[in-house]
Amino acid sequence: MSQHNPDVQPPHVPHPNEAIQPHAPDFVETPEVSSALGGQERLPVWLYLVCGFALFLTGSSFTGFGNFGLGLLDQGQGTPSLAGNTGTETAAANDPMTLGKKGYGTYCASCHTASGEGQPGKYPPLGNSEWVIGSKERLAAIVLHGLSGPVTVRGASYGSDQMPPWSGQISNAKIADILTYLRGSWGNTMGPVTEDEINAAQAKFVSQTAPWCEADLLKIAPHGLDPTDKKP
């Protein structure tokens, strides 16, 4: 049988709705913790603006966003501006000498060779040839209707094989580019041939049905520089 000691008081049991008081033995004070954002110092607005603008300029130089910023960034010593690359490449692709070289490789090099030296006794050389650097109309007539029989070039005779006519086989624009390439290559420094000049020669010699011979070609124009030639 237990005995009750009047000097010992039972512990106070707080009611569930009763808040713990600061003087209570089980009260533990929790230190205030500042929020993660509230405790940090904010960066100035101008720094965000500068960083954003720098990223925009860097991105525009890689993505080609218009032409903005292209001139502000160093693209390397000796490197052309990206803004002008497209126009330069397009101009080079449409250059008559470039197109003429391609056409020559397709239609002419198998006989006259890539170096333009031709083949002894069969196909004449084209560098410093009086037929190439002379009359443009006569040269156009040769390409349009072909050449048969011997022809003298730089003092040597060629022509054991016949040159075929190219009229109707390739466009007059391509013929003009090829002749421009011939007249500007292998030491030749004569002016270009235009499509209009090829059209005029085609209309003038429309009745020509057989390949030319040397005598008939010299009737078109004698050897010598073309007075209408405009050197590049």
C-alpha cells in the first residue's frame, strides 16, 4: 500500500490547448533563421543588363542573327567578315572564268588537255593561239560549227581529227563562259566573250551546215587582235 507524501507535488500536466510558457522546464528557444533569399545581398540590376547584352552579342555571331554584332567581334586575323561571305561566294560561283573552267573540263579538256597544250598533230594548243586571242566572232564560229581539215597554229599543223560542232549541244551562255576562260588562261590576257556575241555569231552563220576549214575561217577575219576586244 503506497503512502502519499504531502510535500511532493505531482507534475503539472498541461492541457493540449495550453501553450508552452517560456518559464516552462521543457521550453527550448529556437533561434531565428533568416530565409535563404532574404539573407543574401541582391546583385545590382545593371550587372544583369550587361551580362545579358554580352550573351546576346556572342549568340548573334554564331547564329547569324541578321548582321547585328558581327562587326563588333574579332573573327580572326585575315578572316573576312561573316556578313560578306555569302555575297563573295555567290559572286565567285557566278564568275565567267569559274564557270568557263568547269565547262572546259567537261567538253574540251579530253582533246586539248587540262593544261591547254593539246596533242601533237591532232588537237592544237590554246595558249597564245592566234585563233583564240584573235577575232571573237571567228572563234565563236569554230565552236558553234566545228572545224575540219588541217589548221596551222603557232607555226605547226594540226587537225588529223575533226572538231565537232557544239551549237545546240550546250547553251550559248556556256559557250561564252568557255571562250572567256580560253582567252584568259595559259598566258592569254584577252577580254571576255558575252552571250550576246555568241547569239550574234549564231544568227550570222545560221546557214553554215558543215564544219569550217581554215580558208573559210580566214575570210571571216584575218589573224590579229579583235578591235572590239576589251581586256579585263
